[in-house]
Amino acid sequence: MPPEVTGSGQTPGGQTGRQSGGQAGLKAVDKETTAGVLFGIGAYGLWGLLPLYFFVLQPAGAVEIVANRVVWSLLFCALLITVTRAWRVLGAAFRDRSVFGTLSLAAALIAVNWLTYTYGVTTGQAVEASLGYFINPLVSVLLGVFVLKETLRPLQWAAVAIGFIAVAVLTYSYGKLPWIALTLAVSFGLYGFVKKRVGPKAGAVTSLTVETIVLTPLAAATMIFLAVNGTATLASSGAAHFWLLAASGVITAVPLLFFGASARRLPMTTIGLLQYFAPLLQFVVALAVFQEAMPFERWIGFGVVWLALLVLTVDMLAAARKNSVARKLTLREARTDT
């Protein structure tokens, strides 16, 4: 801890100063870590319970839900931008062609992801939708190989191989390729990859605002089309239904804010472990609340997926520990040299 390293003097008073400073540093770190974990649980918990929200939005279909989600998210983001006085940051994102172009691509990917996920939940396929987010880490590993030309460690290769076996088992179980799960995994994996290219140039709220601005013309046109055809439920299913749909902006933005707060406080290893919380909750909701079928061969398929994730997690923890040891050795050598 900095207070312990930079403390000077050997008097009892000096030692006391270092100890109290160290304890304050430890308490600050512990507090930050606790807050980070709570924010992370809040983010992934809300994402995990999202199927329940879509369930109470019936009879609205997937297209109407996503269209409303985009428009109301934009309104809520505009409020957040105003409160945080971040209009200048938003303007900079629009003026930077690389940032705006990247976020426009991200908008298209998240639109595909939202539509596919909402369709899966509203058509009684929430179990398969949860599968998509279970296998998403494996897709991210493959993107690292084919796009970033990364070299995989042996355990990562093993996890990917087990993942392919899982898809084969689940294809047999479903009688078809689990396209909902694969579309979700690929679209969200690509979305994360694209967003990383933006880096620190655009925060969570700025990114979401740009993405919703890009999607809003199409979303608004969709809402008008549904209203003209008499198939929209926004204004025809009562005040409670209207406000539930209108709340989609808050429900979309709040988990992102929680995730941003968590990511600033926690190492990526911890974030990587927390990410399994959302699909696990989705899976439990699909079985316990929606009473979706889960035949024995499908349990086998999910079991193989979970085995792949276990192997991937072991590799991730081992790599994090190795990197931590390497950093400590480097710091020790630097102190010895000085």
C-alpha cells in the first residue's frame, strides 16, 4: 500500500502514522471492492431478471418491445446527459468519425441481439436464450483467435472444443441448430469487440445515447407503423401497460450504469466470474417461472456447456494469478534496483 511504502522515519510516532495510513488504505480498497461487487450483482441481476419484465409486457410482441426500448432509452439517456452536463462529450463522439462509425455498427449489433433475445423469451424459448449468454465467453475467445490473431492457451483450446461438443449435443436435443443461442452469443460477442475499439472515448451513457440515436428513426417508424395497423399495444392496453413499456428506458440504462460502476472498481477476472450470474438467473426463471421443458438430453448439453465454462474459468484464474505474481516480481526488482 502506498502509505506503507512511502512512510518515513523510525520513531514510534512515524510507525503509528504508517500503520493508520495502511489501515485507511486497506479500508478504502475493501470498500471499493465491496461496492464493485454489489454494483456487479445489481447489473447482472437485473439482466438476469429481464425475462420477467418481458413476460409482464404481454401482449406486446418482440418488435414492439424493442422499438419502445430504443425510443424510451433515448429519452432517459437525454435526461442523464443533461443532469451530468455531458452534452459536450456527446457532441465530441458525433464529430469523431471513427467513434460514431464504430458505435453505429455497435447499434446494429445490439439491435439484432435485443430482437433475438426478446423473441426467444416471448415465444417460450427463454432457456435457449440463456444458453446464448452461457456460450458468449467461448465466442469471445474465438473472436480473439480469428480477429485479433491471439494464441490460445491449452485450457482455452480445451474449453472451445468442449463448447463445440455442447453445440452438437444441443442440436441433437432441439432437433435443429440452436440458432437463438448462437445468434445471441455471436451478436453480443461482436458487440463487445466493437465497443472495445471505442475505448475511453465514449462512456457507457454516451455510447448508449449514440446507439439509440442511430436506431431511433427506425424504431419510431416501427411504432408508427404498428399504431397505424392497429397492432400496437402501447396506448391500447391500459395505463399500467403504457408505463411498463415507458419504463424500458430506465430498465435498459440502469444495469449499464451499474456495470460501469462495477468495472471501475473490480479487476476483469472478477467481472468475468460475475458475468455467469445473468444467464444462470435467466435459466432459473425459464424453468421455475415459465415452466419450460428441459428433457434429459438437453440437461446433458447444458452440462457440457458448463464444463467448458469451468475449464475456461480455471484458465482465467490461473492466468490472473500468474500475471499478479509477475507484477509483484517486477515491482520487487524495481525496488531492489532503486
